[in-house]
Amino acid sequence: MTHRAYLLSAIAQNGGVVRSPLRGQDCENTLQILKDVGASIDVASWGVRIRPSEFQSPAKPLWCGNSGTTMRLLCGLLAGVGIDAELAGDESLTRRPMRRIIEPLRAMGADIEGETPPVRIRPSKLQGIDYLSPIASAQVKSAVLLAGLFAEGSTSVTEPMLSRDHTERMLISAGCNVHQTGLTVKVEPGRPDSIEMNVPGDLSSAAFFLVAGALLGGPLTIKEVGVNPTRTGILDCLRSAGVPVGEIPRKLEQGEPVADLYIDPLPDSFRAFAISGSLVPRLIDEIPILAVFATQCEGTSIVRDAKELRVKESDRIDQIALGLRAMGANVETFEDGMTITGPTPLRGANIRANGDHRIAMAFAIAGLIAEGETVIEGADAIDTSFPGFMEELMRLCHV
């Protein structure tokens, strides 16, 4: 949500105010890129103010670091505003597929190239299209919709399953002409009016603490978390396993529902669970920590239809299996998922994060319940999405 709030503020007619943004490195890269293309930005302790300004072609490549969200959404935005730019990233990002956004943007008339990073964009005139996406991807959908704000005629995206709808919600809340019908979302050209948002807590980050609370015995309360229905698959999954996750609704922020989450009391044991089909896009980023949770559930938990995990910051299917097996878990992998049979006592192990923040955080939680010491190599990757994670984890454990 921080990425999107920054991007929409930068193109809004009256700018934007983003309070309590995520200060992770990925979002900081997005903010720096906006500065590099000429956005007028004031950063304060409370958040960020972005004033209306005209974008300019940068003198050097734009650095996206490890962030696929930064690169894919900016490809759509920069193709729309019509500047000459190159977007680059670290070694992990250079392996991630960009054809999925390049193809629809080219269909709109964008002059863009780079099936893997770096990606080069040159000025062009865009035409609206009706895009039938082969995958459910919020990044693909958002890139096309952002480009559509600057295209001639309407632009629509139809997905096979519903992906995260943060972009649509923010656009509607900011006064853009957006229509949603089933799995199709259509946008008319025109800039947003303004953005004013208190960014809620990230449910993908809260997931690690929800599982930690369940495994350690609770009680636990997490304040002001975004509970967008396209993101709450983690809550459905935990509840199906017997974890009593409750919600206290709070408010809406730029169209996004917010709630306090709590766990109390906990059952004596947890049930195995299944993840597949339309549930996958609603919890794709939470599968690493759910895999850790599955080791403590009665029976065999199943993850299928999640081939997308193989093209994240790392091959998460292999990374999860490698780490859990090192800790003594019973894991079988497939091209699109895995099975995990439990409950299994875990033992401490050396885990290599391989630059993947969610792998590092998931195995930090696994280490809490493992016998012996767990060492996570490359844990600094956590700062890309959750600076302060280890301090909060120690506070949860009263250390």
C-alpha cells in the first residue's frame, strides 16, 4: 500500500500525504525513484508529503533494488507519463520475469523492452486496451491500470481469479473513474485528485507474528492491520487449522479496511490445512510462514497451484523445503507446491536466506520452537520489507 500511495500521490493533481508509511528498503527505493524523476517530496517523522510536479527523464538508471513491485508498477506509470528511463535492480531482481507486464504495455503502444531487468522505457503514445491476463497478478493489473490513466480511451484488465485490489481501491477513493464487474476492472484516463492516507499495518508482515502467537501459546493482539478481503487468505487458513483469529473493525483508509487482530484462547492442537485455487493469490506471500506452521499441525497440509513461488525473490518452494528438512520436517515438493506432514519437533539449523526476506522471517519464527540454535545467514534481507522485525520478535518473546 505504501508503494501505491507514493506512486498515486506523485501523479495526483493535488499531490498526496502519506502518514506512517512502511520504511522498508523496497518502499524507500520507490520513493527515491520518484525523486529521481523530478517529484517534489518532503519527508518527515510522521510520513511523506508529495507535491504536484512534472516528471523528467532521469540522467541515470533508476534503482529498484530487490523490489518487483517497484519495477512492475513503475513500468506502467512511466510508460504512461512518457519519459525515457531505465529501471535496474539487484541480482535477485534480474532473474524475475517482466514479460508479463511488457506484453500488455506493448499492446497499449508502449516502447518498452527487457524480458528480465533492466527494463528500458521510451516515450510513446498509449491506447487503451481490454487485457485478458493469463495470471492473477496485482502487479500486472496495476501496471496496466496505471498506464491506462494516461492512455486514449478506456483500459480494462480481466483476471482468471481475483488478485489484490489495492490499486483499484485507492484510485476510486482518489476520484478516478474506475468500474469493477466480476473479475474485470476498467479505468478511464485521468489523474487522481489527491491521496491522503494513514498506511495500515501490512497483513503479510503481521502473518509472522500471528503464527508465532499461535505456536508460542498467545494471547496476542496486533493493532491496525489492513484487512483487505483480497489479502485475508492467511486468516481463513489459520482459522481452518483451528487458530481462533478475531477481528475488531476500525476504519477505512483510502478505501482500505483496517482492524485489530487477536488470538485468544488457543486449542491444544492444530489441524492440517489445504491451499489451492483462488485462495493462493490471497496468501501467496504468507506461504513460507504457513509452511512453518504446518510442521506443527496434525496430518498432511497441502499447497498446490502456487508455481508463482518459484519466481519470487528466491525459488521459495525449494528454499522452504531445504530449510524445513534441515530442521527435521517431513516435506515433499511439486512443481506448483508441497506437502508437509506433522506434527514434527524441529531442531535448530543453519538457514541460508539467499536474499529473501520472507524466508528469513519464516525461519526466525521456526527457530523459536526448535530445539537448539538456529542461525539465519543473510537475515539483513528482512530490512527490505520489515525493518525492526527482530526487535519486535524479541519483544513478543519478552527477551
